[in-house]
Amino acid sequence: MSQTVTALTPASGGGFFVCDVLSAIPKDDLASMEHPLFSLSTRPDRRILNYTHNDTEITVTPSVRGLATIHDKDILIFCISQLMAAVNAGRATARTLHLRAHDLLVATGRETSGDAYRRLRDAFERLAGTRITTNIEVGGREITSGFGLIERWEIVRASKGGRMVSVAVTLSEWLYEAVLSKSVLTLSREYFSLRKPLERRLYEIARKHCGRQEAWVISVDVLLKKSGSASPRRVFRAMVREMIAADPLPDYHIEEIEGDKIRFSSRARMIEREVAGQGGPSLSPATLEKARALAPGWDVYALEAEWRGYWHASGRPRLRSAEAAFLGFVKGKGEA
């Protein structure tokens, strides 16, 4: 592929979408959070992955460049986040997105060196080359199909030194359908600071399954299966134990419990329990509705838990108006 090309022809005549929401909230699709579609290896992974769980069957086939990795997935998260910001704002969207490479690197917490742009190009290649055959349900419909994680990509504009400046990406219909049906979840912005592939994968699994529950329990065997890790069971267990000791995940705490099981606990729920036991400020349903309007796309319950945590950490000061204090906090988040 040449360094400088003309703009990518929009898929299905649907025009194209310009990624211009620099503060878009990170979003991820439910299907790839639930099931292992990405390699956790840091080296080229050319295995054909076969995964079956309950009624879901998935085969992931690599290109000669290897399987797309969980770090490559940052590109998809960026695209999904941009599209969801537009959907929530009532703007038109399209499967073909035009984005600035620099914006993508900054939004996903990456450096912007020349080597970073080279790695970004490699990631596009792996995403386009990895093929998936599955019967995953998307938007309420079970569809058996084969597709690439992205349909195609092109460098629209390059610098004189050959570094990509702007890129056009056409998402698969499967992924675009997930966005239109809002089959997505908000991720912590700290997700991109997780450097170990298994940390990212376990965060995704916890985020998908914990939801608003206080905790969620899974056996080591099923967690190994859902993670997509190629490590032997004993090595996987050792890595999880190391993670338990480090406690690196945003939003969730991990512990090993009796019965060869792993328990994920919501940090927000733990804070809520602690605050509730000490007489925390109360908020009305109407206040939460106002919060949704101030920060569209945010999880207001997570924002409430975070605000309560700050209130507790600052010494539980007396509030003239808990509602006003909370809404001021939310407004700041929405404008950040």
C-alpha cells in the first residue's frame, strides 16, 4: 500500500464520518468483551483460535502478520467511542471513519514517536487481516457470518517523511451494527494505562459481567477459557495470583476464593457500602436524571459512586446541598 492515497470510497454509499470528538468517552462492544477475539501474545500469534461456550462458537483466523492483539483493539475502541458520542448527540454516522492518527494515539494513551506510528500501521494490518467466523448475537439477532475486524483501511494523508497523518477506516458491518444497537459499555479511561494484555482482558470480562452487581464469581477454568490465554492452566493461575497481589484493575478488585474460583468485586460498590454505613448524603432520582443530561453517555451510578468516594476521602464535609455538589461534579466530568 502506498504512503499517500486518495480518500477511501465510503462503504455502501453511506458517506463517511469524521472523528472529531477529542474527549469521547471510551466505549467497547459487548461481544468482544464477552468472548476472546484478540490475542494476548506480545509476539506474532499465528494460531487459529477455536472457542465454544454455551451456544456461541467462534473461529479466529490470522493473516500472515498474525492475529490482532488486545492492544490493536484500541483502534476499535477509539472508533466505537467516536461513533457513540455522535449517536448520543444525534449526529449522523457511517461505517467509514476518517480519523487523525495523532488523536487516536493521544486518546489511547500512546506515545507519538515515529515508532508509534509504525506500530499503529502494523495494528491496522492485523485488524484487517484477522478473520472471524461466529454466530454471536448482535443487536438482538444471531448471525452466523465471517468477516474482518475492519473491512479495510487507507492512509488518506501522510507527512513528507511518510508518517500517516489521517486515516480512513471502514468497520465491519457486524461491529457497526453493535454501535447502532448500542450494544456497548463504557470503559474506565484508566483502561489504556493497563499495559499487560491479561490485565486488559480481565478488566473487560469483569466490566461485562459485574455490571451493577456488588460482585461476580467465576471458576479458574472458565476464566482461562474466556480470557483466550494460550498459557497452561498452572501458568495462568500464577499470573492471576500475581495480578491479585498487584490489584491493578480500575473499578474492580480481584480475589481468589474457596472452590478454585475467582471473585471480582466492584470498587464503587465497596465505597458505597462504606459511605452508607457512615451516613452518606442522599440523592433523589430527579438529581440522577439531571446528571444524565449534564454528562450524556456516562454511567451516572459510577459517577455517583466516584463522587461519594471523593466526599468520603475529603473527611465527609457537611454539604449545604448534596444535589448541587454532585451536579457540579458531574458537570465538570461532562466538560472534561
